[in-house]
Amino acid sequence: EQFVNQERLNELIQLDNEDRLILRVNTYLPINYQEQRFGEWYQAYQPHAVMSEKVRIAGVKLFMDNGPYFSNVNRSLWFTQEELNPIVKIAHDLGYQISIHSFIDNGTDMALNAIDLAQGNNDAGVYRSRIEHASFLRDDQLSRLDQMNVIISAQLFWHSSDWAEGIVADTAADPIPNLLRLIARWRDVIDQGLTFIGSTDTPWGVPTDLGSSMKALYTVTTRTGEEGLIPPQWMLDQRITIEEALKSITIDAAFGTFQEDVKGSIEIGKLADFVVLSA
């Protein structure tokens, strides 16, 4: 859960203590939401602290931009680079995993600059910093993400054929050449060798079935939305396989919260959290 303030954290712990929490929840504590700044309240907790049987502190969350817009016209950022750098470094030095909401390329540039500065010359792979959404990626950013071992966390329902008309309209006046090919590049992300995590973004922006994992797998592998429209070629080019999609919501998702040793695959000694599907 990528936005757990103090009130929500209290609620989750209470639900778990009352045996009413049916999911294991990794909580990300917000440092901001758009222009709102929440200060250093998260420092009252320890990274990866277990708050109750099913509630755990995973990391901190920052909001970099106001996506899901793609056009230059709509690009608003909630930090300057000078503001972002010390905030990320303080959280990083305290041992928190950094998760940054960024849709657009200039926001992602700044997020990567701040993460790179915080990591310094240390082994980047141990930190597992995350970019949430990353819906607009240039080729040079794919290479940089790879070099820095940053995880991409994306929403499997999004950028389906239902979105095509709106995306084309949003980008129509944008001067960037071949802009559409830079949007939702999940095939390219996986081919680059990056860790790719799938999610539903429930409760925001999901169909009426509240984020069905099966529907998410269908959408990302076909890029066909609720309306059944035929996806344009630039969407079809970025389809991933069902095996890759399943991996993104199981073992790779567990890796993204430093829990691949206890869940994400069916192995002796791991949590027995799984479902059985027909052929």
C-alpha cells in the first residue's frame, strides 16, 4: 500500500489485531502528496519494522509529478531538484527503501538524480529503490535504470486500448518525435533486464471488479481494455507474456519489498499464500 499515513497505519494495525485483515500489507509512508509536505514523521518507525502479524513498514513514498499526463503541456512537478535531493538522501541514509511516483520523463530524471546522489558509490542493487508508474521512458532512461538497479513498478490495468484515444489526444500537440512509442514500455523494461513489478493501483483507476489479478494479467498481456477495443500497434508492441506477467505479481513483487525469502514462489518454508487455477 503506497500511501499509509499515521491514521491509515493505525487502522491497519487495529484491523489486524481484530483478526479482520485478510491481506499481508507492506506500508509505504508518504513524505508528500503533491504540494503537501508531511515532514519527517516517518522517522518514528524503523525500516522493515513488523507492526503486527500482517502489517510491515516497507519504505517511504514521494510524489514527483501529477501524471498520468504525457504531453509537455501538462507536466507539473512537486519538487525542484534542490528540494528533492536532501529529502531522498536523509531517508536513504536511515535505511528506508525509496519509492517515487513518477509518470513522465523529466520527473523520472529528477528522481533518478536524487537516488543516484543518495546511493553514491555504494552497491546500488542492495537498496531496491522503486519508480512507481514510470509510464513514459526514454531509451537513455532504460539504460540508467538498469545501471542503477532501480525497480519499475507499473499498473497492469493501465495503458490498455481503453486509453488509446485519450493518450493520442493528450500527445497530439507535443513536439517530441515518436512520443507514443515511449509510453508504457513494459516489453522494453523486461528486455532491458529490469525488475518489473505489476500492481492494480486499487482503489484508484481500476475497473469495477476492484483490481482482479486475473483481469490484470489479461490486460497487460493483450493490452485490451474493458471496452474490447483493438489496441494500436504501439501498444501491441509492448505486450508481455503471461509467464512474465505472473512473475511480476509474485516473486518479483516479493523481491520489491525484500521478502522473496518468505513469499512469491511455492517453496518449502515459505508462506502458503497461493491460489489454485484450472488449466
